[in-house]
Amino acid sequence: MDIIVLKYFLEMDRESSMTRAADKLCVSQPTMSKQLKDFEKELGVKLFTRSNYSIKLTEAGMILKDMAEDIVNLVEKT
């Protein structure tokens, strides 16, 4: 697990769009997409339900969101 991927995950949730999240984080959309798909594979769960126009958290994604926010905040404080 990488802190960068957690930041991607959280920004995608905030923006509800991979393209907008990638733009905001100054990363290419294909890079972000691959990182998050690899992350889902690593965890063994789907974190998002994807449609043509939006992205929403799954139940597993909602659980991870709280933990990811805490982790990112601790890293930034450190």
C-alpha cells in the first residue's frame, strides 16, 4: 500500500470523477486508473462502482475511506 494511491483514492471520492481527480493531482488519468485497479487487486475488493459519468464508493470503499483519511492526515502531520 502506498500513500500516493491512498491520496488518489480519496481525491477520486471527493471529485466523483477520475478525470477531475487526475487533473487536480496533476497526474495522467491512465496512470491513476492503473494504480487504483492494481490497488483493488491487491486488496481483493472493488472500491468503486464506475459508470460513464461518475464514480461512487462501494461498501468496502466507504470503510477504507475513513482509514485512508486518518493515514494520510498522520503522514502529513509527520
